[in-house]
Amino acid sequence: MRHRKKGRRLGRNTKQRKALFRSLIGHLIIKGEIKTTQAKAKAIKGLTDRLVSKAKQSTLHVRRQILAFLSNKAAANKLVDVIAPLFKDRVSGFTRIIHLGSRRGDNAEMVKVEFVEKPETIEPIQKSRKKPRPSVGRKPKKPGKISFRDRKTSGSPPVIRSASRTEIKRANKHQSVKRNP
């Protein structure tokens, strides 16, 4: 019996559960809202509220603690810089759970978790993509030399090559030639 055992296990071991919570909270911070099951939403609601309360202090130490939990730099920075200042007057209750109905496949109760106050524009933070490098062209040709590519496309008739040794050996191998001893 699980008397006096705190927390929801969600049918997972400790590492899996921790990874699930990190992922859900990270997506909630980046996107502003997530759609999940009621059990998972109830499990992350308290953790999210604790992170937002901690982020309101906005110190380097707190930023590093949040980064250690989330392991997503973009989400940690957005939480401290954008979301936490919205809740400077609020003590708790930073997230809300909105019921959506049952999931079709297994009849699980689905909910939407979102922040109570939203910034004017919640844009998903995109990872910085590297700018494409300028294409490096071929080196300029020396006058008088014709490269292999230019010979191929120059319009001259194709060069007919003779059969190589390996092709001749293969042809001889497959012919059935009887030899007299």
C-alpha cells in the first residue's frame, strides 16, 4: 500500500518520470501552452509554479538552477526574462488547467495547461540556425587547358574506349571453352 507516499508515479521509473516532467515543462515555457493528460498536468503544475517562483528572483544563481533542471537554455532564459516578470505581483497559481474532454483512443481525460498571464506575443523560440556559407566556385581555368568536365560537355563526339582487362577476363571466364589435355 502506498500510504503517505507523495507524488505521482505515472507508471514510470524515476529517471523516465524526471525526463517527462522536464520535457513537458520546457515545452510549456517555450510554447505557452501544452495539451496533455490530466494526470501529467496535475503532476507538472506544482513543479512549474515552483520554477516560476524561483525565476522571479532573476539572479544568475537562480538562472543556473533552472537551467540545471530544464537542461534547455532557451526555455530557462525565456522563463527568467519573459515569463517571470509577468507574475511579479502574483504569489502563486501561475498555471491553469483547462479540461478538453476525453481522448478518442483510450478515453483518457485530456487537458490544456497554460500560464494564467500570457505575454503579448508568445513566439516559439527557434534555435539559431547557421547561415548558409557562400558557395565556393571552381578556381579560374588556366588558358589553353581543357578540363575533363569541359571535354565531356564540349559537344565533341564521345570517346570510345577499348575493353579493359577485367572486362576481357570476365568474358573469357563465362565462355565455356573445352580444353584437351
